[in-house]
Amino acid sequence: MRIVVGSGKGGTGKTFLSVNLFSFFEEQGMKVSFADCDVEEPNADLFLKGIEKNAESVYQNLPVIDTEACTFCGKCHEYCAFNAIMFIGDLKYINVSSDLCHDCGACLYSCKFDAISETKKELGKVKVLQSDNGNIIVEGLTNIGVYSGVRVIKSAVKQLENQGVEILDAPPGTSCPFVTTTSYADYVILVTEPTWFGLNDLKLAVDVVKGMKKPFGVVINRAGDGEDPVSEYLREEGIDLLAKIPFDRRIATWYSEGKIPVLESSDLHRTFYSIQQKLGL
């Protein structure tokens, strides 16, 4: 089973839930692997330790236009669906934007004058670690200045062993990186907080997950005794509430010390056991 943990915004406790779920399953003796797909700012390695087994760079191909061979016909510009080729025929000007290029190869196909070749651009790195229990932990990290982590996310997910339970810590928000990660899910856990701001972003994430026809449930983090518009929304929409994690100073303290709270608290342990049961694992 592949579980994607996401959120409509950053700071709700998405990585907190992912890391604790992985550690809880490990403690149960389950075969479990973890992929940090929050590739712009991965931080699961602050909590999950292991021996590095492999590391590799992720590349994309970029077209290089030979202006000596180019006839400035503009065909490559016409074929590019992403507006990555800037072309002014009258001025005989043509240039490629590496930020907009999607490595689709259409420009190479369109050119009949062998004026286009390719070079490689490094987008980021993926490393694979093995935990003390023999389970796989994967981290993807995009290079500074890379505008999209989608290709790095795909490379990270490929490193998983497709055995047992796989937990994917998705990027925050609802843009392409989140959609890419969610596309791999058998089940999605959305983490939110019991505030109106949290509810607004949760609704955005719910719309995306429903549109992708993925089964999902919600965990409310930092739950307290105050106003809770999220619970009311879940009841009205018939959305599964998997758990409420309390607003507890002890949890924050353990987490700030790099500890795994589910391994420190019997109450939290019971909460994660309840999540496990609701997931049917």
C-alpha cells in the first residue's frame, strides 16, 4: 500500500505525521519504506537516520541551437508547447529558456537541418538510506534555482522497493509537485489544523484529491478545545476523520529535540494504532 501524506499548506504537521507513521510501522515490525518528496526543502532526515546506500543526480536534456546551422525557419518555436524557445525571425534571434523547457524533444523532431543538439542540466539529487531495521528511506533534493521538482520526485519514487507499506511525504500546497506525488497514491492522508485558514487550504487539497479519484482521510493536528471549523466541515462533507493529534507542549518539545513523539508517548501511540486500524493495515 502506498500512502501519500499531504496538506493544502505548509506548517500543518505533514512531515510530523509522515515520520511518526513510518517509525510506528517500523516498531510494529512491518516492512515499510519512506520517500521525502518535499524536494524543495526535505527535512525528514532530521528524524529518520540510516546508512547511505546510494546517491545519484537527476538530469534533464536541454536543446542547444547551433545558430550557424539554423535557417531561422521557426519550426522549433512553433512545436514548443511550453514557449521555451524565444524566436524573432526578422532579427534572426533564437534562444532557449532552460527554466521553461520540459525536455519533451519536440524541437529536435521539428528541425530538419540538424541545428539542434542536446546537453544535460542537473536538476537535483536523490539519495537512498537504509534504516537500522533494514527499511529504505529516500530523499529527493532539487538544486537551487530549479523551478519544478517534478522530475526529482519521480526519480525518488522509483527508488522505492514496492514492498509492504510505502509512505510518501508530499510537497505542501496543491500545485504540480503535490499532484505528481499524489498520482502514486493508493490512499491519501491530508493533514490540517483546526483554524479557518487551515480549513481554506484543506478544501483546496480535498478538491484536488477528489478530482484524481483517490481515497483519502484527514488528520487534524494541534487540536484543542477552541473553535474547530474543520471537524464541522468533515461531518458535513462525509469525509473520514482519521485522528486528532492534540496541541501538546510535550509533543513540540520532543519534535524540537529530533525525537519521534510516537515512540515517547503512549497516548500518541494509541492514536497512531487507531490510524493503522482505519487504514486496514
